[in-house]
Amino acid sequence: MHEVDTPHAIWALAADGETVLLRRPGPEDRDRVLAMHRAMSAENLYLRFFGVSESAARATAERVSRPGRPGYGALIALTPDGDAVVGVVEYNGDGSGSDEAELALAVADAWQGRGIGTLLIEHVVTMARANGVRTLVADLLPWNRPMLRVLEDMGMPVRNRLVSGVLSCAIPLDGDIPTIERYLTAVARREALADVASLVPLFAPRSVAIAGAGRRVDSVGRALLHNIKAAGYTGSLSVLHPTAAEVDGVLAFPTPDLLPEIPDLVVVAVPADRVPDLVEDCGRAGVRAVVVVTSGGTPEQAARVHASIRRHGMRMVGPNCLGIAQTDPATALNATFGWAVPAPGGAGVAVQSGGVGIALIEQLNRLGIGVSTFASLGDKYDVSGNDMLQWWQADPRTTMAILHLESFGNPRKFSRIARTVGRAKPVLTVDAGRSAAGRRAAGSHTAAAVTPTVARGALFRQAGVTAVQTLGDLVAVAALLHAQPLPDGASVAVIGNAGGAGVLAADACVDAGLAVPRFGPDLEADLRALLPAGAACANPVDTTATVDGEILRRCVDRVLAAGHVDAVVLALAPTALGDPLGDILAGPAVRERPVLVIAPERAASVELLPAVDGAVPVYNDARTAAVALAHAYERSMWLTRPRGTVPPLPDVDRGAARALVADHLTREPDGGWLPPRECARLLGAYGIEVSPWRQAFDADEAVALARELAPLGAYGAVVLKAYGPHIVHKSDVGGVRLRLVGDDAVREAFTDLARRIGALMESVVIQPMAASGVELIAGVTQDEVLGPLVLFGLGGVTTDVLGDHGARLTPLTDLDAHTLLAGSRGAPLLYGHRGASPTDTAGIENILHRLSRLADDVPQLAEADLNPLVARPDGVTVLDARIRLAPRPGHDPYLRRLR
């Protein structure tokens, strides 16, 4: 649970998929709040107020509608048009700085049992925590079972105590990491149920209308109408047309309200200037969902469309999209205008680009994988990749999820949803974020290193998403995951009937990060007994061109039975003696470990060829096959890897950190780099200690302070570092002088730095010379899309040259921290290389966890650079630290809200 405030107004989903508006109340809401209470049943009023007097309802309406005051906060839930209040939640402290507040909730009779109370409490919990409340207490009558269920289902611990016939329910808002995780899991579960319910009118509509299917047979609207009819849509179908009575045999009506049946879904293909009015008409008529394929709208038109769908509680795909499709025979909807018709199957597909969508449909159809649900999301005014993942998670027909998205509306939530979906079915994507141009002006080494590729890579790795570089690789991986089991490890046997092809396949596997180990003597002996003289049996295996498919199958089975490898790659070439591929396909397709074929003469990059009990993936290129197998291995490892936990951290003073940040931003509203003293204090609040230091403003002061620190340094030496608010990289200005021993050396160094750097240098920082060790960098950057990321790698002045940087999104688990260390190029140096003692890796991980917690707690932390950290066997020392703050409001990525 993040320490942020609830926005002024947001839309969210009730448990049944209905949209509600949540916002803080004002004086204009007094009568609405009072009207809700007056309409409540006597029983409901009694449970809320322990009585049914009008005065209690009036007092609540007055209190809620007054401007905010210390220790108090309130939220109201309204119908999406904002006309009626359907729920009220308050927390009320005594205003004296106490961290405890009373919680009160009321929900209109007609909206009870629809998750409104839970939704309101989720949001008020975040708001209360941001305002210093640590415990909410709800006083209930013991027989108020509805409210007790709401509290019990929140996912937070509740301590109940009976006092004078009243049940006092205390809800601590500060909890340990497992408690917070249970709460977030409960929130995610509720969100998934509500999201799926809201998408039913889109993907399982009982009735559909097409707007824009005119008399021209070559129009987009007519293409949509043709595809819907050709797919055999099972519901009722109509057309919206201003003058026609029918279009292509389908009845037409001028406006949505005149339709004989208000449709669940309207597919919109009218010109851009007509879209806002049409969407508004749909909402007024009671339409539940719209798909807008039209492109080219203005920002003003976009704002009107978005306001309409929210005001009327509709879900929307688009605009600027290809459409949607659902191949379930119960619906059989193809509301796209593409020529590729999705065949029934198991792949859920969501794309932003219509062209990519057509290509994927064609490839999945060709492979026989097929599509369960297809959505071209276009400009994503509403429905996003997160919504699609929720839908596919609940859809038993979907066996894999394929995403091709150019942006993520809520990447933190995407990561959480993808982790959940990925445990049951693979999630595949193309990593389209490759440009680093936006980082060229980054101020710190950390920010410069976290390119879009690094940031998105961190997101995908933590979420367990299989992210490939090209559309071709995505199709190749999908084919393997669809047809073959996952490998248990990275060891591969390469068996071929042509030596050169086998060598190329083995090289491709090694290049992809797989291993091609030599077989043991027993297995080699068995293979020699099977194969003719001259065959190579060590791995890769060259059977020679004279071997038929039956012998090849026996080789495969013998190699797998030996247990030396986790997968088999067959590199086959047709010869004048026959086609071994055909013989291979005559045998079993699926064994306990994956088997795939490379056949360079095939025209298609990948095919799924039928065999006895399934299909065998056949690739025409060794690299593609190896990449697909490597991704399958990565997925297998992710599934078996523990999820990791976020460790508790002692000695964290969040209050001191926030006070320091608030004070600095009061003095410097635009933010900027913290001076050395404030930088050290902020890190110290999170238990990160910087090497002893002093700040000197002239040569005499530098000499005096150096005498204090010299006994702490290696060889009695100190270091001078130039400081100035505009000096970010000291090495760029020659601002570091090392190994200074004695007064004269310190004085000369200070004078030289001042002369060369000039007005940029405000002072120097003096530190004892550190003992040698492995120089590292650790840092934080706030990605504008993904949020805070922690970076780690080899550091020092060569950090940008070496490019050894790994990153993970916060909050960092113990597994994340360990992986950052173990996956770096410097790992051998950290864990002991050639007999050297290992460094204090636990100390390094501890610093990474503390940086992660700092970034989560202080959203105004824009950049942090600890460079270098020096790691030795006896500890880790932070030698230099830079922190930049920026005015940035907090944002809880896990709160339930619509875009």
C-alpha cells in the first residue's frame, strides 16, 4: 500500500461491472448525501447509526459536505452521471495528531451487495494512510453481518473487541510485507471479477449494431457487417443508418434509441466528426459497450468520447482500431474489417496496430493454434492490455496470451496481473521499446543507463512475460509452447543427418544461451551401436545421410532416456535416399521433453506439422529454433523459481525522510540535486551510510578537515571531490583528486580544483581514501511510465563504458536483489574469482533493498546514484552519492480505477 492520496475524481468498477464515480465530496453534495440516507431502509439506517432518527442522517450530510479538516476525510460514490450518491465512507480522527480514526460506511439499499463498500474502503485506506492515520476503527452492532463481511473480505487483519454491546473492529493500516501482499492480492482478485463482468457486453454480446455500414459495399462499415454475418454471429444484428430501412439484408434504424432491442455492443465506423455524438447517443440509450474503429479524431473529440463512455458506464475498444473478435461458438463474433478471419483456437491476442493484428491472425491460423479472443486496442481510450489479461485469465478457452503493445497505461498493475496469468498460461509479447534517445539528457549514470529497453526488460522479467524482439520470433515461440512441453533445463542434444547443419544448430543454441554438452561414454556407445560407421556420436550427433527416420527416432528416444539433456533439436536435410522428416512425423510428436526440427528447405519460417499424437514444430532457420527453445527454457525456470519476498527493513525513518524532502521542495519548488549534507541525511534515514565526509569551502578549512579524516583512510590518505549544484559528473570536470597525504598535498589539490573548475565549484567534499575493492553502482530512477526502478552493475568512472547494468522494478524482492548481483558481469568478482575471497554480497543486497524502499516511500526521488560503492569481504562502502528531487505527486498503482 503506497503512501499517496486519492485523486479528486476517478471512475471505477463495481463488482458486477457497473461503473461508479468516486470523488471527495463538497458543499454541492449535501443534498445528494442526505437523499441517499433518506431513501435507506429503516434496517439499514439502524445498522449504520444505531437508530433511525433524521438528525443522524442530517449530521452526516453536513459533516461530509464541509471542506476537509485535520484528521478527517471522506469519499462518495456516485452513479457515473454524477446525479445520485450511492455510497459514503468517512474516517474521523480527533484532529490532535492521533494516528487512529473512526471508520464509517453507508451504501444505498439498491447498491448493496455490489462491492461499493469494499471499493470505497480501499480508496479511503490509501487516503487515510497518506494523512498519517495508522489504525481505522469501525464500531458495529454485532449482528451487522454485511459490514462484518466487508471488513473480513478486505484482506487486511481485523481485531474485534466487544465493548458494551458494540463490536469495535480495529484495522491496522501499517503491516508487515506478507500482510500488505495479502491485501493487494485481495484487491487484485476483486478487480479481476469486476473487470471481467464489465467486458461481457464487449466479448459476449447478445446483440450488436453496426454504425457506418452504408450503401457503399467497399466501406469499412460494410466490411464489418460482412465479417459479422460470415462468422455466423449467434446474437441479434442490426444497423444504424440515418435513412436506410435495411443494409445488406439487415434491418436498419436511424438512432440507437429506436432499435427494437438496445444492443449490448455498437461497432462504430462513422466519420470522426460524428463519433462523439453517436457515442453519446449510444450511452443515453443504454448501450453497454462500443468499439470505435474510426481514426483521425481531434483532442476535443477524444475528450467528448471519453466523457461519454464514463458518464454512461460503457466499456470501449479503440478508437483507430481493427475491431474485436470472439471465436467461442456460443458467440462467434468477428467484428473486424480485416481480411484475415480468426480461426477458433487458444490464443488470446491484443494489439495496438491493426496491421500487426492481421499478420498474427494469419500466422496463428496457419499454424493451427487459432484465436480465442482478438482485440485491436488502437488508441486505448478505455480497454487496455491489463483488461485483456483479466479476461483471458478467466477464459478457459484461452491457453496463451499474446500482446503487441506500444505502451502500458498502468505497468505496475500489468506486472501483477501478468504474474498471476503467467502461472497458468504463457504471456508473450514483442518488446517494442528500443529507443534510448529520450535518455541522452539524463543527469545521472543511473538515469542514463535505464534505457527504455532496460526498463521494459525489467518489467517483463519480473512479470514472467516472454518478450521477444521480432514478430517472427513471437510466432516461433508460440508454436513451440503450443505443441511441446517445457524443457527442465538448458541442455540440448543436436541430432542431424548432415554434419554442417548440426554444427550450425549447435552454434545457434549456444548463442541463445543454451548448452550443448558432450554425452557420457555409455550413451555414445549406444549411439555408435545404432548408427553406421563414420557417424559422430558426441553431441552434436551426425548420423550421416544414409540413416532413415526410424533410426533417427530411436536415436532421439535413446538420448532422452539417458537423461543427459532437456531437449532435442533435429537438424534434417532431405537426401536422395528419402525424406527423414516424413519418417519422424510418423512417430510420436510429444514426449516428456521438447523435440523440434530444423529443416532449411521449408518455405515457412515455422510450421506445426501433424504427427501421431500432436504436432512437431519445424523451423527453417537454426537461430529462430534456438531462440524459441531458449524462451521456453526461460519460462520453465520462471515457473519453478520462488516468487520471492520483500524483506522487512529495520532502522527506516520514513517520517524524517519525508520531512526532509518536503522542506527541500518548499525552498526549491522545482526540485534539484540535494547538497551533500541533505543527501547523506536522506540516505541515513533508510540505513544507508556514506563513507565519513566533511565539506570545506577554502583551502585552510580543507587542510584542517583532512587532518581529522586522514587516520581513517588507507595509507593515511584522503580524497578531495569538487562540489557544486551544477556539477553532476565530477569526472567530466576533473573534479576528483585521490591519495592525498599531508597538508601540502591537500592545499595544492584544493587550489588546483578551484583554479580549473572556477565558479562551478562551490566547495569540496573530503573523505578518507577507501581500501581497494570491487567498484559498483547502485541507483534509482523514476521512469515516467514504469515508476521507480533500482539499477545495479559495475561502477566507477567506467560505468557508462562497461554498460553492465541490470534493473528491477520496486519493490525489490530477495530474489530480485540476488538476481541483479548474480546476473551482472561482475558476478565472478563479487562471489570470489580464482581463489579470491567473496565480497559482502549480503551487504550489497541490503543496500539495494533500502534504495527500493526509499524509492517507494518517496515518489519525489527522481534520481539516486551511489557510485561507486566499494565491495570488499569485510563490508560495502558508499563513497559517493547524488540524489535529485522533483515535485511529483504520489500515485498508488494498485488502486482500482478506470483509465
